[in-house]
Amino acid sequence: MISGRRIFGVAILIDIIAFACFLGYAMAIYSANRIVPAFALKWESVEALHGFLGALAGLQFLGLAMALGSSKGKAEELVQGAIVPAVILSAFLAAGALMAGPQVEATRSGIRWASATFSSSLDAARAGLESGDLERSRAELGVCQAISRQDPRVGELESRLSAAELKVKRASLPQQAPELVQPKEPVAAKDFYLKALTFAEKGDYFSANWYASTAARLDPSYTDARRLAATSWEELHSRGTDPTDRERAAFYSRKLEGYGLLRSGDPVGAYRVFKELADAKHADDPDVRRYLAESLTETEKAAFFKDEVDGAISYFPVPDILFRVPSASGAGRGFGKAMHLDMIAAKDAAWSAGALYFREFEYLEAGGGTPRALVRSPYAKLTDGKILLVCVERDRPSNVYKPSWSVGPVSGPASLLELPLVPENAYRALASRVDPSTLSLVDEWKAVGDAKSYGIDSGPIVDDLLARSALPFAVFTAAALGALAGGRFRRRGAGFPKGLYALAPFMAAALVPVFLISSRIDVLISDWSARIAPGLSSLLLAAGIRTMVLFLAVLLMAGARDVDVAGVD
Amino acid sequence: MAGWLGLFFLGAILLTFGIGLRRLPLLREAVASSTRGGSKALPLIPPGTAEQQDRVALWIGSFAGGEVLDAVAVDFGSDYPRLAYVPRAAIDPSTGEIDIQGRSYRTALPSSRPFALVPEASVFSGSWIWDRLDSMDGASLFPVFAAAGGFLLLAIGFRFLCRITGWPLANALLAAAGLAALVALDAVLSGSAILGRMESLARRLGLPLSGPLLLAAVEGILGLALGAAETGAPRRRRRPLD
């Protein structure tokens, strides 16, 4: 009778050796041109795990066959003794593979996408720098920095780009920006003037100067305002011998401007002002701190930051987006009723921190054969029920990416769309179309329903479910057949020369073609099942066929007996 | 020797039966009619589901007669913006294409490729034995039997793998791998470059053989040589049961 410890020992030893081989192979074929060096070790590890999980059934066969094939005793006793350990080991490995598989696939896909994005952005940044398009170069370099800031190629490009930007900045310094001609706004100008008067009476000449200057800007013909601005400025100078007064006044003026923007419902503009002040050594000022935080919070409600998109896109973006906006009940919005159509297209989409980000976003709403809304935005962010269309660069808030409406909007503000979309569900449906193996089994099951309501082809998801559901059957069948082969083809007579273990690598190599053919047969079962019974019912059909194969293998295993006939020996 | 002969006759019976079956008029007609098929309509993409072919995605609201209602197309390979929409478009009956904003899009699903248990022998310039036998269905029986016979002899020649080591399990696995290697070897030998060299060598030696017959002869000789070597090698003593 074979001991369970021997089976566990041999099988696990083979698994460890196989994993080490896969890891060695992954290290040998690693190329820094394909995968960003920052991910090298992670990539090699997940590649090794990917190979290991893919070969799990074959390894299970080999482990059981070698454990029994090198044991002493009668075939029937050996095989019977192997049942419990084989079942425990198979259950453990199959469960582990089912749980770890999606994470491994998600990490692989993420690293692959990040590396591909890094390479293309690095090339684009270099091309932008060469052609003098520094803005594009900076944007592309931002993507690279979000992926791997420590990469020497990024550092080298950053210094070249900074030098080029500095050169351009210096060249543009003598040119004064033309003064904008403000339209006359007498009513608003008067309000500002009256406020200025009030502040002047209180002796607050900073505020008086700012309000009077604003009034004069709004209505250049408003001589009283200009006069008050001048007198309050003189007053500031006469009172303050401090040469920093002028700076203080300018600072105060900017602060008030930011505050005004915030209160007038332009949080992006306010954020821009307070960010500039914070960067200009005023970060300690309590007002700046307070209103920077407030404008940031308000900006995040109405817009989002480009670094959020860059960060999200650097990790597994789903390319080529086209889907229908489902109704709250799950079906297409009004689809089939009043021919109401809501479609979203984008270059790619990525998930991060509970939101879904899009690049090169397009939204079409049509009803009765006529487009009712058509909007395009370089970037978009989907949070619960809202798609924000305005994107701001956090470090350079003057760079704002705004939507352009060809038709519409039908209702509501032009800076966002209100649609019944749940980011998590939308991402699940989109990601499952491209790489369903990255989803957990539960999520993948849900994704079949999501895909239908989002107008996405659910075929690849069902195919992946079929492939995944095959794994436990394959591991158990391989274990049964391995035990059978080990018992039947064990070395006869007393003693097992240790030198024969040197054949193990050749046995593993010899198993490869058999394993590949078996895998193809398994794919064939999935393929037939999908053709005969479309949708989720194909899972039942495939499971039925595989159960029969497993049952046959167990029958063969149970019937193992020693026979003394000519054959393989 | 008895084992070798037994295997040879068993293989010969199976091959003869298989070749004979393929040439039954009834079966040939059935195969021909199934591959001919009828004049099937083009399978159209399902309405309400975005289908992507290469980098072009197409979503169709519904089909009505020879028209589509509400079609949205996006060519992800083109410059942004990409989204194109048409409320109603006629389907070209010959190509299954529709026009959306001045560009044609396919409404037909691409035909799925037939599934093959063994991948195409694209790494070799030759072809698998079963594909070659298929191509000789219309030929006379002699070259067919010669090709099958040569392959059979080569296969039996690989029998030595069943006794190559002192561990039956290793022998079984190596024999299974040998089967794959045998098929691959046959495909390599059938490649035009190697077969061409064999033909030029045969001409130099004055042998009146070429094409499948020469290949069958080479395989047969190789198989017989391997068989002879195995028969002549000392036998390992068979161990008793535990």
C-alpha cells in the first residue's frame, strides 16, 4: 500500500521543480524592450505562475504516475491507496488555480498593457520633443512617469524636455500679453466700486484697491473707480513704508480673485488661482490653504484631474470601447420601444479608485432617427450616474480639456452627462470582452448578464467560462489517469534504482505532446458545447461531457489489476 | 519478431479498412454533399450587440427588410473623432455592406475557422500524413497503399521506445512522445526541400522513384532498419510481478 505522504511529496516536489523551470524560462526570455524594467520581477513571477497553472493537469498526471510508478506492491492496492491523497491534492490544486488564476491573468495583462503604453508614450514624447510639440511631449511623458518614474529613459527625456521648455519660456518673456479689452459692465462695476468705498472707509485699503481696480477693469470709463484705486494704492504706499506692500497687494488681489471665482461657480478657475499662489511661496497662508482645499473639492465634483486618467490608463486600459447605455432595469435604454439610442465610444477605458476613465470619449444620443446629443471630450470620468467631461492638469491648472458639443446638450450642464451607469458594472462588461480571464468566476458570471445589457458580445466571456470550468475536471481526470498509468507501468520486482529518477525530465518532456493533444480535445469539447447549446447552457453540456470522461477515467482506475502480458516494460 | 509481425498485420488491416472506407461511393457522396452545403444566407451580426472585426466596431439597432435601423460604427484605427451614425441604411445584398456617413461597413459576421485537433503543419514545408492521404483520394490505389505502408513500417520501427529504459512508465511516456515525433518526422520528410534532395539522390543512384513512392520507400527502409536494430539488440529480462 502506498502512503499518502509519498504521493504528496512526489507531486509537490514535481510542482516546485516545474515552477522553478517556468520561472527560469521567464527570466531567460525577459526583454526590457517588451516589459518595463520596474515590473521585471513581478512579470517573471506571474509568467511562471501562468505557465504553472496552464500545465497543472499535466503535472498532476506526472506526479501521480511517478509516485505510483516507483512504488512497490500490487497495482490494485497501489491505486486504491492513492485515491484519497489524489482527491485531496487535486481539490487543493484546482481550488488554488481557480482562485489565483484571475489575479495572475489580471497582473499579466496589466503589466503588458502598462509596458505597451509606456513604450508608445515614450516614443510619442520623443517625437513631440523632436518636432517641437512640447505640450504633446509633456503629456506623453506624464503617462510614462505615471507608469515608471524611476526609469532612466524617463529621467533622460525629462531633463531634455525641461531644458526645451525653459528655452521656450525665456524666449517668450519679453513679449507682453496683449491686454484684454473688457466689455463694459456698468452695473457690476458700480457694485464693485461701492464695495471698494466701504472697504476704504474701514481703512482696508488692500480690499478697497482690489474692488476699485476690478470695477475699473469692468468699466474702463468709470473714473471714480480708477480714482479710488489710485488713492487707495497711494494710501497703501503712504502708510506702508514696507517695500513688500506692492507684493502683498498683488497677493491679496489674486486671493480675492480666486475667492470670487470660487463663489461665482468656477471652481476650476479658483483652483488654478490658489494653486498658483500656493506654488508662489504662499502655501502657509491660511486663506490660500483653506480655499485651495475648497476649490479642489469643488473641482473634483465638476471635473477631474489628468493625472487620475494617466494613472488609471497606465494599468490595464481596455481598448476600443463601444457600448450602449443600459436602462436602470438592465435592458438597453428605451431600446426597441421608441428607438431611443445612447451609445458611448472611446479609444480606451481604465478603472481606478471606483471610477472609470475614458480617453477620446464620444457620446451619441439619438431618438426617432435624429441625433439629439453628440459630445466629444478628450477625457471623461464615469462616477455613479455621472460622466464628467472637463479635465484639468493638477500641476498646471491653466491646461483644461473641455468637451465640444456638436449637437445638444439636451438638458443639464454642458460639463457633464447624467446617465444610469454604474462604473463597476460598466468596467466589468468592458473588461470581460477583452480579457475575461482577469475576472473572478463570480464577476465573470455576472459579466455575461452585464454584457448583454451593455450591447457587448458575451461570446468571449462564455468561452472563457467554459475553459475555466474545464480545469477542475482536467486536474481530477489527470490524477486518475496518472495513478492508473503509475500503477500499471511501475517497475516490477524488488527495489527501485534511484538512478531511474534521472529519467524524470525526459518523462516530463515526453508528456508535452500528449498534454497538448489532450488540451486540444478539451478545447474541442468547449467548442462543440458552445455550438450545440449557446449561452450559459453550454456550460452544463460541457460539464456533462467532462463528467463522463472523468467517470470513465475513475472506472479504469478502479479496475486496475496486474496482468503479466507482453507490452511496455 | 512475432510481435513485429503482429503489429504490422494489425496496422495493415486498420489502414486497408480505413482507405477502403474512404473510397466507398456512398460515403464519398455524403462527404461531398456535406462540404458543398446549400446556398446559405450571410450570417448577420446580431442586432443590439456591438461586433468588432479587426479595429472596426459596428452596432446595429435592428434589421427591417433589406435595411438596418440605427447603426453606429467606430473605426478605432482612424483619427479621433471616430463615431459615425446613420438612422437607416440599405444593405447591399451582394456584399452585406451598409453605408454610414460615406463609408462601407460589413454587417455580415466573419466565417469561423474550422477547428483542427492538430494545428496546421506550418512549421514544416511538408504536410501531415492524413492530409496527404486525403489528397490522394482520387488517385490509383498503389501510391495510396505505398504511402500508408511506408508510414506503417516507420511507425513500427519506433517500437524500440517501448523498451528503451528499465522503467515501464518512462517507456510508456517516451513511446507516446515517439508517436508525435514519428508524425512530425513524416511531415518533415514530405517537405519539398528534403523530398527534392531525396529525388536527386535517387536519380543519381538510378532509382526510378519520385514523390510519394520515394518517400514511402525511404520511410519503409528507415522503419525496417530500426526494427532490425531493435530485434538484434539484447532483450532485457522480464521481471516477475511483485
